[in-house]
Amino acid sequence: MSKGGPRPIYTEPDKRVGLEDLAARVKDGAVVAVGGGLSSREPMALLRAILRRGVKGLTVVGSAHGIDIDLLSGGGAISRSSESYVGFEQDFGMAPNYRRAVESGAIRVDDNCCYTLVQQLRAAIQGLPFMPVRSVRGTSFISLHPEYKAMVCPFTGEEVLLVPAIEPDAALIHAQYGDAQGNLLIEGTPVYDILFAKASRVVLASVEEIVPTERLKELRGIRIPYFYVTAVSEVPMGAHPTACYPFYAYDRHHTALYYEAARKGAEAFKAEYLSVFVHGAPNHSDYLDRIGGEKTRARLTSWRDGTEAWKQLYVEDATA
Amino acid sequence: MTSCTLGEMMIAALARTIEDGTLVFHGYGSPLAQLAMHVAKRIHAPRMILVAGATCGIDPDPPFLAPTTNDWVMDRGASSSLVIDELFDLAAAGRMGRMFLSGLQIDRWGNCNVTMLGYPEIKLKLPGGGGGCNLSCDVAHITLWTTAHRSPKDAKGRRRFRLVKDCDFITNLGHRTSDDGASRDLGHRGNGPQWLVTELGLFDFDADGHMRLRALYPDTSVDDVLESTEFEPRLAAKIDTIPSPDLPVVEFIRRLDPLKVHEKEIRAEDMARGFEIT
């Protein structure tokens, strides 16, 4: 899947752009890798900006996702999904918009598996056309993915499966900190973000805070060096309603509101969610107002007050 | 306290499948398996390497179970963390001892479908299997579980079985392949499904790789199992009774899951079931 030629390296000393400019770099039909996973560190503000621009025909590749891919599905931006999981775990269940879009044929199913994806990204990272896996053989993924090829290892005689490189057009990543040059500091599990950053042609990052490079060095946690990163935008609460610890916890309350709208159907989702929180909030500060502003931020920061406060965020009837 | 719930019975049954000194992993959306791993680590398998799903924290000691797996709650107290590629490399290299998997369809060979009902014509899109496809092939032993084995008739008298004869789509490999070969001939690292824990019984897989009933709960019968299973499971020579957990296990589960996150997995009609503990 390489588009030809080595991926560029990015050396501009100042890559800071606004959120809308960041979103403008995602073109119709692009193959995008969305960072974070499940209810944590997903680049939600960037995805909302992409939806407001009316981007269409995206192919999404990734591992374990939830509200990010479901939102893009409900907003009509995806035409093919190569994710390995899209859902809301046992808490809310299946992803309603994603499921509707797949079952209606709007999204072509091209499901992947986590380690297969690791190997496909590694092939791209290493500039190789494919990588082998031993697993997958015997499952239905063989017929879903006729591009996979079995071969006998010339050294040991074992059968392995060759899976082609995946080089996404763009990685969309939300990190805790970055600097003007594009260095990214990720706290907690990076999920696939480092693999995505290395394998993608373009890396678009939003961060909670842009700080001086000296500060990043002190924090000792640069996980993605600047030259992989194309552009960076400071977007506080940019992962909401997913978590971006230590800044804020997962907003289960907002997710419940989202899920209820999505569950009711495509039209209800448009009226009750998209038109309020995506198209109805022309920029990120409007969005922050709509989710309850400072009060919501304070509630989601309260996880730092100790176990009881943290637990309280997940009590079923927790309200904003 | 003289009784425990079905969820606690199932957690204890899942925990018993974990051997000490092995590297064990659970996926997301799996609170019963998550709790079972913590029970095993605290009670009978202190040298088990507990790798938390999603956060990939090693041997964490979370203050409570969060309703989502990828949350900092879940890796508090971890001594270190793996990165995701490292985790899957460990499995691919044959160093992972056990993994817990499930499916919206589980067939007689222990294959699981988490991808779609109907294939190639999709009737219902399921969330997808995450890394289950790879791990089902790579991990030494697999424990399967489901809380929805019972399949009552709908208004038209039809049953939608969870335990089906054949999966529509094989997401996670069991003992026979999508083209009806023996999985063992493929040279995978793993030995496939070893146990299946459902809300009706405990199963293993015989020498042919076929599902076999091994034990029942004190309140379930062979007929309950047969009625809710699309195929005829084989029956062990002696059908045991699944033992209740000891009091410390039950107390530990209640301390670790004060929000009762695992009860989201249990059907309403099974919430009323109680089991005596000694």
C-alpha cells in the first residue's frame, strides 16, 4: 500500500497550526489511522473538525476503537473500515452508527486483527512490502482478505502468512504535550500511536498543551520525535469525551448521552448529537461551552482527589 | 454472607483455569475475565504475570474496576507496562500462557465469531475481535466464556443460539478451521480452546477437539444445556458440580468491583441465582 517513495521527514521549526488547518489536511478518500483507543486519548476535536469540513470516503485502520470511529460513521465520513474492534465494550455495547453504516453497505467491512495490523505497520516502517505472521491461518480472515498469501519458509519449511504493508496517508493523534517543533509526549499507554506515527505519510497532532522543548526534555517522555510530525495544534480537552489523563478522566456521562442519541437511529443522532455538538459548535471553544464548560472540566479533573472521587465519575447516574 | 452470585461463580470458575507461573492476558470488554485474573493472582497463582488488557500494565493493583478497560484506573500499581507490539510479540513467540476469549457465536470446535452474523452477506455487524484472531492461534491455552448460553424461544418459537454448530465467520480459531481441517495441522503456537465457562455449565474439548460438558451448576441440568445448544455436546463420563468460591474470593471480588461492572455481562434473569458458599 506504499504510495511510492520514502515517507518525508518534517524539519520546519514551527509546525503550530489552528485546529481547522489541521483538519484541512485530511482529504476525501484518505487512509487514516486514528490514535488512542476505546475511551482514552482519541483525537475527538480533530475528528469533529474533519466532520464539519464534510470529508468523505475515508478508510480507517486501527485496533480497538469506540466513539471516534462511531462518530465518523454517523457523520458519513467513512467508506471502508479496517478496524479490529469498534464498540463500547460491555458498558454500552455495540457501536450504533458504525453498525448501521456497515449493515446498510455505506461502509465496506475489511476487519483486521491487532497483531496483523502491527506487522503491516512494521512492514511500512521498515520500508518492506510485507511481513509474515504465523497466526490467522485457519480463520475466516483468509477469505475476507484474499491479499494475504501463504508461503513455506525457505529456511524451516514452516507455513507462514504474508500480510502487505499498510502506510496510512495520515495518522491523527492526540497527546498530552507537544512543542512547536512537533515533538510529542504521550503519558500512559501509547496504544498504536508510535507505530502509526512511524508508518504514516503525514502525522497530524493535537495536544493538551504546547510547551517549550526544554520543558519536554525535563519531562523525559518524548515518545514521537518531531521529524515524524507534520503539524501540531494546541487543543485543550481535545480528546473529550475520551480521557486524557492526567488532565481529565473519561466522560462517561457525555458518552451515555451520545450513545442514547446514536441508539435511537441515524436521524435522531443527526438532530440530537451532530447538529448540537459537531455542526452546531463551529469551533472547539463553542464545543467546550456546549459540554458544560468549566463545570465539566472540573468534574473530569476530580479523579485526582482520590479513589472515591474517581469512582464517582463512573457511577451510573453521575450527572454533569 | 452465605451465598454468592452467578457472576462470582463464573469468575471463580474462570480463575481456576489459570496456572501459576504463566503469562496471562485479557482483552477489553471482559470484566469477568479481568476479575478472574486478579482472583488467581491474589489467591492461588502469585507468580502469574498479569497483563491488563488495553493499558498493558504488568501486575496492576487497581483501586476499583472501571467500566472501560483503557483507563488509568486499571493500571494503577503496575510495576511496568508493555507496548502493544511487544505484547503481541510475546504471544507470537509462544510465551503467553493463557488468554480469555468469547464470541457472539461459539461453535462445537470452540471457534468464535465476533465479526459478523451472516457471511459473506452481512446480517448483523458485530464489534470485531480485536487481537483475538492472532491470539487464538498463538497463545498456549485459551479459556472461553459466555454469559448468554441460554437461548429461550422468541415469539415465533425460534432460538438464536450462542453455542452454534458452526460459526458464520471464524474470528478466533478453535480446533477446526474454516475449511474443516484440523487446526493442529497448521503448526500454530497455541493449543486452542481448553475450557468454556457458561452460565449453564463448564465444558472442555475432547481428543477430537469437540466440546464436551464437564460440570453443571447446582441449579442447572444436562437438559438445560442440551435445550440451549444448537449441536449435541459430548458428555464427560462423570458430570461434576461447579464448586462455589471460598468466602475470601467472594469478598475480594466485591472489594475490587464496587461498581458491579461485571454484572453488565450477566443477564437479568440470572441475577436472581444464588449459590451457597461454605
